[in-house]
Amino acid sequence: MSPHHSTTEVEVPPPGRAGNHGVTVDGSALRSALRPHAAGVAVLTAAGAAGPVGVTVTSLTSVSATPALISVALATVSNTWAEIRDCDWFGVQLLGADQAAVAQRFATRGIDRFARPTGWHLGPHGVPLIDACQSWMICSPYRQVELGDHHLMVGAVEHVELGAPTGSLVHMHGSLEPVGPARPVADGPGARPARRP
């Protein structure tokens, strides 16, 4: 470089630090962008002070393999969040392709979600669990973080039980869609009847 040229150093903020965090698109724009994104459907459950509580979630994410951590996000105004935030244990069950009715029931407000026809049982540590799911995870609270209008719950997975291998239930374009076979794969590797943990 010639001595007649000079350079000016520009401080570049680290990723995620630039911009005004108070200005974002509105919630409807975000929901529209995410409508075609297929998200797995699960039910989060716990033993509440007045009985079992549960809610359908599509925010389940694997966080870490070692230690085994998962996370779900619950609206701060959710009645389920108020019931579950201080629990010692909670359950996460992945729904199979034929369990759309279960997902709809646990997303409906103002009803007893555990009343018939819901089939459920008590799992380890007294956590209420839905029958005949793809899999069950029993978690202890690991961390809770308030983010916007939701709380992120990170759970340490301490028990896992697998059900019969079937297709999955996903939420996409505002509806519940089965992916893969609804019935157990009888001859698939590791195939076995759905059972309770």
C-alpha cells in the first residue's frame, strides 16, 4: 500500500448486537412467515396444585445431548405457565400421526383436558402422561428465561420411554397434518407395541 493511502478502522458490532431491538415486525407478520414451517406437535404436562395440567406445544427443541436438554416456550399469560413454572417435574410427549384429536383437546381453553376421552396415566414422579404417544420424556427444570411475551423452559431429560414407531404429527399452514404411517410399523427395526412409561 502506498504511503499516500490511509485506512480507517470501523468497529463492527458482534452478531446479534446491531440494530434497535425494540423495533421488530408485528406478531402477525412473524406468524405468516412461519406458517409453512412444519413444526412437530407435543403435549407438555405436569402435576399442578389443583390436578394435572397440560398444553399442546409446537416449540419443542432439542438443546443439548450432553447433558440431555430440551426446551419449550410458553406464553407468559398462559394459565398452563402459571401452573407449571414452579413444578419439580414435567412431561413432554411427542404425538403420533393419529393423535390430532389429542393435540386439539390440549389446545382448547376452558375444558378439563384430562377428562374422557383423554387416556392418561401417572408416570415417574407422579407426572401425568398421555397414553399411546410416540415417546415420553420426564424432565426436571434446568433453566427458565423470560423472552418477550413468552417464557423459555429448558428441561433436563431424566427419563425417556419409546412407544410404537409411527408417523408424526406436525403443525403447518395453520392445521395439524400427519406425516408418515398412522399405524405402528409392525416389521420396522425396533418395532414394539406402544406402552406406558
